[in-house]
Amino acid sequence: MNEHTLTQLRSLRLDGMVRALEEQATSTPASALGFDERLTLLVQREVAWRDERRLTRLLKAAKLKVGSACIQDIDWRASRSLDRSLVTALAAGDWIRHAQNLLITGATGCGKTWLGCALAHQAARMGFSVLYVRAGRLFDELQVAHGDGSFARRLIQLAKLDLLVIDDFAISPMGAAERNDLLEVLDDRVGTRSTLITSQLPVKAWHAYLDDPTLADAILDRIVHSSHRIELKGATLRENKPMIKADSMPAAVTA
């Protein structure tokens, strides 16, 4: 009877419930529980199992450069000019729910990529679909997509992501093809999805960097408006470990 039941549960893909039932079968305390209590435990285990599977899938699809980055390990040293209240609000996820953007700028090694990955990790934990990609590789990928006819399909895929992280923007010269592709990507996301961009170049210099007044106006209109900004300061953190952890973060941030 039990083995038949387990087989049926597996066929229904209720793997969390299967594990819980197997554990209950060898647990003396569980045998003393009533039917309703045992059923509640089975359902809770299945929900937890599915949540864990979904998070694993989201993080794998996100391809974060720093997969271990998390909000709890942020370095809050005053020299970095990092606003704890802003980061706490961002970690709660409302900016993604409202399809707002986030622009993180600062010198090489000050922690832009790490912070972006930490916020992206937090977004995945809340169930948002995420993708991390370096700007140069994104443009290379889109160029290839033009050649093999998959460009339109790739734009649709990118447009469906709740959060697109574009790292190292403006690190190398941008040509006309890259500017047009960036506009296409952003145009599909404006007002419906969030984009996180990191760059060594200050936002005020992006218009000149794009080197095409018309396209620059269009691109910046789609990413700068309705955006949050973090301008990191201080020396490189590449050789340093976090000095202060955000152990006092509200429960909503670490959920």
C-alpha cells in the first residue's frame, strides 16, 4: 500500500511529499500525530520542496557572475557612500514590481558587479526571473543573432525577463549596430520590466559616450527616467573581505 502510494505521488511529481512520507514512516514522533497534522506536514514539505527547486532553477538561469553575492554580506563602510536605506528598499523588490531601473556606477574594483549580483540574487529568491550578462557579450550575442535569423526571438526572450543585469556598460567604444541593438532591447522593457546597469562611467557622461545625439536621447530616456542610482566610492575591494555584515537587515530583505 505505501509503496504504491509513493509510486503514485512520484508520477504526480510530488517529490517533496514523497520524502516527507518516507521520513514519517520511520519517525516515532510522527506516528503519534493525527491525520490532519501529518497531512499538514506533508503539504508544507511539498511547498518547501517546490520553492527550493524553483529558486535553484532561477539562479541557474540567472548566470550570475558572483553567485555567492548576497545582501547580508554587503560592506557598509562609510567610505563607499552606500545608502543603507536605499539598498534595503531595493532588496525588498518593489522597484522590480514597478518596472523601475537601477544604475550602479563607480571606479574599477569598488564592488559594482558584486552589488548588482547581490540584488539580482535577492530578486531570484523572491521569484523574479533574472539574467546577468556583460554588455560586450550581449552585443556580440545579438550580432550573431542578426546573422542566424534569431534576433527577433532573442529580443522576445530578453523582454520577458523580470530583471536584466547589464554589467560593464560603456567599458569599450560602441558602434552604430550596438547602439541600435541596445535601443531595441530597452524599448521592449521600458515600463514593463526592470534593467540593472553597472558602469565605470558616470551617468552624466553616457550621452557623450553614445556619440549619437538622437539615439542617445532615446536610449537614456528609457533607462534614466524612473531609475534608482547608486554611485559607489572608495578604493578597490578586490583584495578585501567584507568588514561589516548586514545582520540587522529587516526580515523582508532576507526573505
